[in-house]
Amino acid sequence: MMKKAKDVQHEVVENAHKVWLAGLGAFAVAEEEGAKFLKNLMEKGEDIEAKGKDQLDKAKGAATGVKAVAESYWGAIGQTVDDTVTKAFDRVGVPTKDEFKALNKKVAALTKAVETLKKSQAKPVAKKPAVRKPAARKPAVKKPAVKKPAAKPAATK
């Protein structure tokens, strides 16, 4: 059907070109033959133009019909592909667009809650460094005197 519409369209263009050429030829002859002949050619040109417009309108109508049919087929094919992909995603467990939106809302709410908790928990106040007290002195313990062994007498020779 598309080929037929293109053939009709091509024929219309070709006929229009022929009419144009005929008009140019007629103009050249008209200059030679005179006004009477020119008037006759103009009438014939109007007839051909009307026929050409009719053919062009028919071709446009056919093209519009073909376009509508093609669009409906593409729509059906697109819907079939969408359904198949959706079913495949369901089998594999891929979340849907709505599920992603719901998860994004939950994540946003949780993020907001965490930020609120962070703000509500005041930063721990830095503790003042502990003042060191000098260590308590232990009372001196007397150590018992260690007796040294008696010196040995010098050796005699």
C-alpha cells in the first residue's frame, strides 16, 4: 500500500513536471502563433492542473491512510514490547517505577529523621581536664641495715 502511494505521488510529480514543460513549450509556440492559440493552451493547462490537483489530493489521502495504519501498528507493537519487558522484569524481581518512587520517599524520610536526631543530640561538652593532685607521699620506711661480711684477713706468704 505504501509503494502504491509512493508510485501515485511520483506520478503526480512527474505529471506536474510534464505540465510545466508543456507550458514552457506552449509559451514559445504562443509567441509565434498568437493570442488565440495561447488562450486555447491556457484552458488546457487549467484542465491538466485540475487533474493534477485531484491526483495529488488522492495521493495525499492515500499517504494519510497509510500513515494512520502504520502508527496503529507501531502503537500495538510498542505496547506488546512494553508488556513483555514488564513481565520479564517482574520475573527477575526488578522493582517498578512506582516502587522506586516509594523507596526514594522512604529514604528521604529516614535521612531527614537521622539529620533531626543528629541535631537534637548536642555535641558532648568537652570535659575540663582533671586537675592533677600531687600524689600522696608515702611515709619513709626504714630499711633494715644490711650487715656487710667481715673483711678477710690478708693472705700471708
